[in-house]
Amino acid sequence: MDSSRLLRTSGTVIATAALLISGCALGNTSPRATAAARAYEASKADDASDTGGAGGTSNGTLAPLPAAIPPALQRYYAQKLAWRPCGTSGFECATLKAPLDYDHPREADDLKLAVSRKKATGADHAKRLGSLMVNPGGPGGSAVGYLQHYAAIGYPAAVRAHYDMVAMDPRGVAGSEPVTCLSDPEMDHYTEVDQTPDDPTETAELVASYTKFAQGCASRSGKLLNHVSTIEAARDMDVLRAALDDDKLTYVGASYGTFLGATYAGLYPSRVGRLVLDGALDPALNAEQVNRDQTAGFQTAFASFAGDCARRKDCPLGTDPAGAGERLSAFFKKADAAPVATGKPRKLTESLATTGVISAMYDEAAWGMLRTALKAAFAGDGGPLLKLSDAYYERDGHGAYANLMAANAAVNCLDLPPAFRSPTEVRAAEPAFRKASPVFGTSLAWAALTCGYWTVPATGTPHRIPAAGAAPILVVGTTRDPATPYGWARSLASQLSSGRLLTYEGDGHTAYTRGSACVDKAVNTYLLTSAAPPAGQRCS
């Protein structure tokens, strides 16, 4: 499976939110300094006083932008949002204008970004705390969809009573000038291609698939593909903050949304209000490290699943957790040789089966579905496991794909240089990936080749984010998180000059509003009073 397709965020696999990172160049997350190679110099260029520079890195550190709004960007910061009713009752939508290129803003190139909100439910307007912006991750997950289907109705009542709940689809995502790459039938083929090539022919087919995907993105998305970096998306967030009349940003970001929020803090430390970064990425890692760490994370999650499964009578992997990986690997190998029937024209290939299993690693609530799907697949019916894979890729019952995978690759491949640039490099790294995960290692190593064929050079590089001078920032890490390993949360919290780490000892991806009263109390208290939990607090 293509790592560019990997990471989902909060909620069960079928829930609203999205994937995170992964294989492409970064796929995953690293702090990418968007025009990192050029940004730092751009910030010192003659026209920097007019545009504020691009934001970039100096000595491996994300440097803040000037606090003053540059003259060339004043019209964006001065815009007023025209709200209109939309979606479910109580929601409003608007369109925010942002420059395609912050270094060279041109009205003719302006982007139109989708924004939605639901006003605070509390009757006392005097107790309103402003706006709470949310992002579920991806990159590529629709923040507007997450808001309307979950956050604005499912976040704790006290939080919703005091905040207007707000979301904006990042540039290139869903309702905000979506990146497009392939037709739906072409996407079906792309997700089915063998990602554990056994010979030169299969290797060539995989390379051809990655190349076609990259070229499709370039031909269908044009110059937008050069301007979907995380730094640019963070700058859009500051424009939205101003349009909402908020002096500071209050924000909850999950998974990739933590990188987006941390990047905002690094660029605008003086405008940080209350930031919750749940399921954190480590911006200091390169793409290969990110993918290898993530591979190990999925192995850890699978071990937890296998242990839980073995205690149940209906476990298709047997009663010995130690042998579960070998049995699953044997099934993958069988599906590689002969895809499993599903009752429909599409069959369950090894790649689709792997994606289906990985998708259930994000949330323990999906483990029951996975047991059922594996039992059926072992008996010759790949339909249930295919449904899990389709949910991960956001493919609906009519065969139509959301732009999640296209946006995921576009952002990741711009944010970091590729993990690998050739099959030779992948094969050299395979042993380390297999050591990280005997079950998923080979597949995820090849998935990390995606961005090696991207047509737009990466503009970001790994770097630390100190955000010096920012108000306290709450970083939440889950000890057995499959997609964003706990070590990443510890690293980010240590990089941030005002970072405070809250640890959840448990399984699943992210922790807030996922069942831990301890985590929810700590986060809610921080959002409502600005009081961060004590250093070293751990929850279960």
C-alpha cells in the first residue's frame, strides 16, 4: 500500500477523519518548511517587507515570520466573511480568499478556501471564548467534514458552549481548490497494484503506477501543486484567524493536524492562544525515519490487536499471539498469488488486504470488524476486508473517491524530500523495515517510494519548531499509537519552548474524546481556562 496513503486520525476507521501521512516524501509529517530551501533567504529578500517572506528554516529551525502584516497581504487580512446557512441545521459556511503564492500575491491567482462554523451553544455571549479551529489530519482530510459530522456535535458540551466551532479545508483539500490526479477507475488500479514486488516485472509495474499517479497530479492540478505545503496552509490559518476577529488562535489538531498547528506556532508564536496537538508528528525527522518509525508503530498496534484477538473464541489468527503475524503474512502471500473473491468484480489483492488490516489499527473499536473481516477472508470472502480498505481510501459505494489520496501525496511530497528515489534504495532499506515490522515492513518500505517520482521538487526539509515566546502548547501522545508513535509526541513537546506533554497509556490513534475521562478532563480544562496539566501527567 502506498504510504502516501497512510495515517488516519481520530475516530474509528469509518469515522470522519482522515489519514495522515506516510510514504510519500514525508508522507508523514515532518515539519517541512515549505519553501525551506528558499524560504529563509526569501525572508531576507528585498521584497520581504512587502510580503512577509515565505517562512523557512535557519540552522534546522523553523523561523517566525514578522509580526506586522505586510502591505501586499493587507487585503487578505482585512476581508470579511460572508456567512450563509449550509449543511446540517445550525452550520454556516463561507469562502476565504488566500494568495496562491504568499511571496508573489496576485488577485488573479487567489484561492477560494472552504470554511464552516457552528456558533457557541452557550446562552451567555459574555462567556464566549472566541473560535476553536479544528483539523482532523491527513494531510487530505476534510476539516469541514470533520466539523460538521463530529467535532461541532461530538466535542464536550462545555467546550461547544464557550467556543464557535470552526474549520477550514486546507488548500488542495476537499472544498478548497482540491488537487486531482486520476479518474476513479484509475484510482482503483492504483490502490490494487502489488506493493511487494517479487521480480523486475512487478517492480516496473509499481514504478509505472507511481509515475502515472504523479504525472496525473501534475497535468490535472497545474501550478496549485507547487503551493500546497504545510507552511502555506498554516499561513492561511492566520488569515482565517484575522477574518474571525480573533486576536489569537485556539486550535485542536489531530495527527497531521498537529504538524499544521505546530507550524503555525513556529511562524506566529505571539498569536498562539490555546493549542492542542493530539497524536503528534516529529518535524525533525526525515522521510525515511518517519516511514520506518510509523512501520514500527503499526507492528506495535498489531501486537496489541493479536493479543486481544487471541483471548476471543472467534479469533481467526489463533490462540497464540506469537504466531498471529505469521498467519496473517501467509494470508497476504496467498492473496498476492491469487486475489480473493469479494462477490463483486473487484477482488481483494494483497495491497488492498494490507490496507484493510492497517486501517483497523487506528482504533480499537474497529478490531471487532477486523476479526470478522479476516475470518471471512480466510474462508474465501474478501468483501468485508475490501470494505475496510475502501473506507480508508474514502471510496464510496459508487466507486467514487474523495480527493484524500491526491491531497495527501501532494502535501507530503512537497513538505519533505523523498524517502527513496529508486527501487535499489528501497531494497537496501527493506531489512530495516522488516525488522521494524515483520508483517507490514516490506509493503510500507515500497510505499515510501511514492514521492520518488513526484514532478514538483520538495520545498521543505526536516527541522525543529521551538515557537519561542508562545503561550503553553499542549501535546498529547498515546503510548501505543500506530500512526504517530509516542516518541514523536515526546520529541515535539521537547522542541516547543512552551510544550507540555500529556501521556495516554493505551491503544489507538490520538486520545482526546476517545474514551479517557482523564485525557478529556485535562484537555477541556486547558481549552476553557488555559491551565495546562502538570508536567509528566499520565492518563489511562
